[in-house]
Amino acid sequence: RMVYLTDLFGKPVHTWHTPYLPFTAQLLPNGNLLILAFKQFMLGDNEFPLREPTLLELGWDGNVLWQYTNNQLHHDFAILPNGNVAVTVREKIPKGFAEPDVIYADAIVEINRNGSAVWTWHAYEHLNKNTDRIETYNTRAEWSHINSVAYLLKNPIDQTEGYLLSLKQISKVIIVRKSDGMILWKSPDGMLDSQHDASLLP
């Protein structure tokens, strides 16, 4: 239950001891550490192995300064310039939208420091169930499975605020415009395969 800050040669220069199992971590401009951590990691559970997820801000000394808990959190988060945090949240698709009756997609939820949601994007509202198909080798328990989210102050398509998202289940990376939730760009069919951690290059 530790997170290491290393120099460019891989030598640890600082260590945080974490109360839960760390999954994803980002260093904040003020030197604090923001981590997505889990109280339990259930091996053998192929669908949802992560349990009791919590977002924690740790001071340099490791003290917990802020936390946000949501049982549907998973995989990644993005820190916005205003201090808000965008998180990936698993959610059930409304009944009758797809078969089988119980299938999960994702939402991107922007939360403020009070833990209140100030913006939400639902994947199922913007994906096309006829063309954004789950890969045949993936479980049908989830449609999108967003495994990375990156905030874009100016996206490369129309220079407006947005998000770069990786959707593993359908092997797509997309750019979402924040103002209206529209998908501005989607990687072509067959270009990627179960990718993780999409990054925007200069």
C-alpha cells in the first residue's frame, strides 16, 4: 500500500503510505498526491474485481486531506484547472435499451471539492448500438468500459473544452465536446484492440 515518486532514473525520492490499495495516482501542482484506491481487490471476479473505491488526496506527509467515495468509481480520473475532478463511473443502462436487460456502461462525472456532481456525460446516450459493437471476445456485462479519461482544455477538433476517452470493450478512443457531450472524433474500426490509457500527442 505504497506510492513512489521517482526521478528520471527510477530512483525513489518520496514515498506515500496509503490507507487502501492504490490503483491510479497523479501528483498535484501543490505537491499533494491524488489517488484512486480500493479497500478490496477481489481476485477471480472477472467482471467487477474492484471494491469500495475512494478518491483520496494525500499531503506530502501522507495525511488524508480530502476524499470522495462512490461505489461505482473505477479505473481513472482527470484533474481540471479549476480543481474539480472528472471520474469514470460505472452505471446500468436503462431497461429496454439493450440486450441483455442488465448491462453496464459508463458515465464521466465532474465533481467539485464538496463531492457534488457539476457535469455528467453518459456513454449510452452518445454511442451507437449498431456500430459501436462490443468485441466478440469481451463479456456482454459492459458496453463501454472506459479505462482512461484525459481532460482537454482545447480539443484538436474544434479547440473547445473536452475529454479524450478510451473505451476498451469496443476498442475505440473518442473525443467528447464538453459543452454538449457530442462525440467529435472516434478512432476508425480495426485501428485499436482493447487499448488502455489514451494520450493526446503534441
